[in-house]
Amino acid sequence: MVLEKKQIGIFVVAAICFVLFAVLRYIPVSKDMEEITQIRTEQSRLIAKGISDQEQLEIFQEQLLKLKERLGKYESNIPKQKDLGSFLKQIAELMESNNLKDQAVQPLASVKADELICIPVNMEGRGSLSEIYQFYKKLQELDRQIRIKHVKLKNSEDFSGDIKMETEIVIYYRNQQVG
């Protein structure tokens, strides 16, 4: 019996040591490990997000550079001064160089829109389809921003093969009063 009491005592002391170890050491360490695992998971997620954001930032920076380049080209094609007379002369010379006959170039009333002033211009001419096509092609290549608003092509009434062209374009210039 004495041996059994010693064994029971050892067993109780071992159980108490086990419970104390679990309560004082294992459970706190396990909680700390769980918190550390959560922190590492969160840090890994943040690192992955940072890498993703960095890649997107590089893409956005590239797009921004392209847009700035396009904006620079766009703004350089919109003069600050009206200079309408020389531009209309340039159009007339372009029509002449493409052998368009019965030329008429007439500016209409300008329209103001914040920083831009738009001037519609009616143009008429007569020529072959290829001459008119070349005229439009060269018109788009001019060093000034224009928008072709309306095009009307009509066969000539005398069946000569010529086509009558009526076009409305809009030219732009920057308002000097706005910065």
C-alpha cells in the first residue's frame, strides 16, 4: 500500500506538473504562436498587395507618360492665336494643289467652350474622287487640330465624273484670356 500511495503521489504530482505546464507554458505559447501566424499571414498579404500595387503603379506611370505625350501633341496643334486668315489660306492652297475647282471656304460664327474657341468652316469644291480623297488626307495631316464634322459628296449634274464636295470642319484655338 505504501508503494501504491507513492505511485499515486507521483501520479498526482505528475498530473499537477502537466496541468501547470499546460496552463503556464503550453497554452500561452500556443496563443503566441497563433498570433504570430496571423501576423505573418497579414504581412504576407500586405507584401503581396504592395508588389501588386507596385506593378500597377508602373503600368499607370507608363499610361500617364503616353497620355502626357498625346496631350503635348494635342496642345501643340491648337494655337493660342486665332490666325484664321493664314489657316484658311492654307486650306485654299491645299484645295488648289489637289486640283479642286469651284472652291469656297467660309468661316462661320465661333463658339467658346472654356479654354477652347471653335470655329466651324464650310468648304466646297469639285473634283475627282481621288482628288477629294487626297485633299481630306492632307487636311488631316495639317499641323493644326481640326475635326471633320460633316461631309457631303454629290455627283455633278453634267455627268463629267466630277464630284461636288461639301464639308464642314471645326478648327480650334485656345482662348488667350484663360491661362
